[in-house]
Amino acid sequence: MEKRVMTDGKRRKGLMAASALLGGVLVLTACGGGDDKASGSGSGDGGDASSQAKVDEAAAKKTSEALIKITPKDGSDNASINNAAKVTVSKGSLTDVTMKTAAGTAVAGQISADKKTWAPTGQLERSTTYKVTAEAKDSDGRVAHENASFTTVSPANSFIGNFTPEDGSTVGVGMPVSINFDKAITNKADVQKGITVSSTSGQEVVGHWFNANRLDFRPEEYWKEGSTVTLKLNLDGVEGASGVYGVQQKTVTFKIGRNQVSIVDANSKTMKVTQDGKVIKTIPISAGSPVNKTYEGQMVMSEKFKETRMNGATVGFTDDDGKGEYDIKDVPHAIRLSSSGTFMHGNYWGAKSIFGSVNTSHGCVGLSDTKGANDPNTPAAWMYNHSIVGDVVVVKNTGDKTIAPDNGLNGWNLDWSAWKAGSAA
């Protein structure tokens, strides 16, 4: 019994020792085995690098190859309102492009047929911030995105040219192309190079700067009747003065009508209306009085009014009280010949006997008419109805000076060499 008890005790101790040893082995094996299983190798550092490489490779496979470019670049200012905005893509196709103002107003645009480019379909506004969002897909259908924001040129940093005549109009043979810029131009040569005027007649057309804001174009002789004149303004991005850029990109065409030139003779008090050099009508007139003579020279009709108000105070004819020497609110059939107030117009207040016999006006060319401008049989009505803007009126024998070339559309009073001398191109 004694011996059996001792044997059982030793046996228990042996089992406990074995268990402890086995437990230690198991614990060590568990820790080491965990590292081996996570890394797949005996080195923990090497396992992390391999894992990251696989992650990078997987990420690369998911990134679209489509490369989107938005112009102007993000954050740009003074951007063009014509050609600056554009979205292009390489290694892919555009799927969606939106352009909005900062206030949220959408801008119409169109993706090209090949889905490689997008551009607005209209002109942008000046001094406006635009936001562009673009989306494209590569050949595997993976999507790419790009965003940009830019601001267009402000009115303070841009210039425009207001021109005459209007697009699509028919004008007389004397009508020049006259452009008045809203900012003073110092880089005249660059601006003039951005403007071309041509005629189907083949006539040479030259520009002449009257001052920093006005540039006119004309040929040496009057335009050929029936010809078509084209004005092209390619001023977008042209620097007209320091920090001031053009924004216009426009083509204008107008047609030259029949050749009508009228000759006013203050001595004979008559006006001969000619077409293609032949007199078609002689009209008695009353020109400026000896005290208020009519300018001499070639004058171009620039405006027509069936009725208009003429107040002497607006052109310097005032009495001692500062009021106009005349103020007629319904002058009939008035045709402007100068910026300073020279008109050819109907006169219903003067005696019929003065026309053809006495010069009585304040400098205008008067024709007999009736009040209300509704009688088509008067000389003034006939002249009004047979005239178009751009027709020429040549005034002579008044005893006054020749009208200044920049007083109205009257550059024809400069000879050709003097005209060409005013060109900057």
C-alpha cells in the first residue's frame, strides 16, 4: 500500500511537469505560428512590404487612365469671354461636363462628336466667376473627375468697339466703317491688326485713327455700288492699353446700295440729286444764312428721323436769357449730316418763296415741307424717301470752312495720302 501511494504521487508530478512543458511549447508555437501565418514568411518586415505592393497594384488597376484638362486653369482671372473656356480629355471620353456661374446659373455647352472636347455654345459674361465640373471614362469604363473655377475679364480690364454700319444693312456709297472704342487705345498697331475690312469690289481699304478712341476705314474712292463689305473683329485677348484687353470676336457684313450723291449749291439755292453720275432730280433749298453759314465739303447721311426736335441751345444758338434761338419739336424729314448738328430737313414754318431764292437757316439745308411729315408730295418727303444712311451730300459755295473729317462720318474730306498717314498698321 505504501509503495503504491508513492508511485501514484510520482506519477502525478510527472504528468504535471509534462503538462507544463507541453503548455510552454504550445504557447510558443501559438505566438510563432501566428507570425508565420500573417506574413507567409519568416521575416515580419519583408511580409509588410509585399502586402503593400499588392495593395498599390490593386489601387493602380482601379484608377482611370482618362486625363481631363480644363482651361483656363483653376484660379485664373481676366479670362476671355470667347475662347478661353474649354474641356479636353486624352486616353478617354468625356461623359458629362457642367459649367455654372458662382450664383448657380447653368451655361449651355456641347460635347464634340468624338467626345474629346467640350465648349460653351455662347459668349460668356464679363466679370463673372464660372465653375466647371467634368467627368470622363477610359477604355475600361473607369471614371475620372476634374474641377476648376475661373473669372472672366472685368469691364475695367477690357475694351469693346461700337461700330457702324449694322450687320446686314444696306447703305450708301459714302458709309465708312467707323469704330468707337470705350477705352483709350495706346497699342493702336496691335488693335488695328486685329481688325480687317474688305470688299468684294477689290478696293483697297485703309484704317485711319482720328484719336485714341476712334478708328474709321474707307477706300480711296466711294464704295462700288452693289458690292459687299466685310468687317472682322478679332480682338479677343488683344492688349489695347496696359492691362486692358479686347473681348470681341465678330464678323459683320453690309451691302452697298445704288450710287447716290447730292450736290447742294448755296449760290443757286438748289440741290441736284444724282445716281451713277446722272441728275435724277433738282430740288430748291435754303442753306445757312450769311451769319450762320453751312459747312462746305462731303457729308455722309448718318441718321434719319421722320420727325425730331431741334433746339438751338443744344448747338450753341442761344438768346440773352440762355434759351435756344429756336425750339421746334416736330421738324419733319430730318437727315443728320454731322455730329455737331448739321441736318438736311423739311421746313414747314418758312415761307414757300424762300426755297430756291434765299438762304435763311442756322446752318442746315432746308427743303419745303408740311407740318406732320405726312404729305409724300413735298420736296423734303421725296428726298427723305429716296435716301439711305451712307448717301453722300456735297455742299459747296457757302463761304464757310470745310467740315472737319471727324465731325460725323465725313472722313472723305481728307485726301488719300493724309488718310493713309493716320493708319497705325
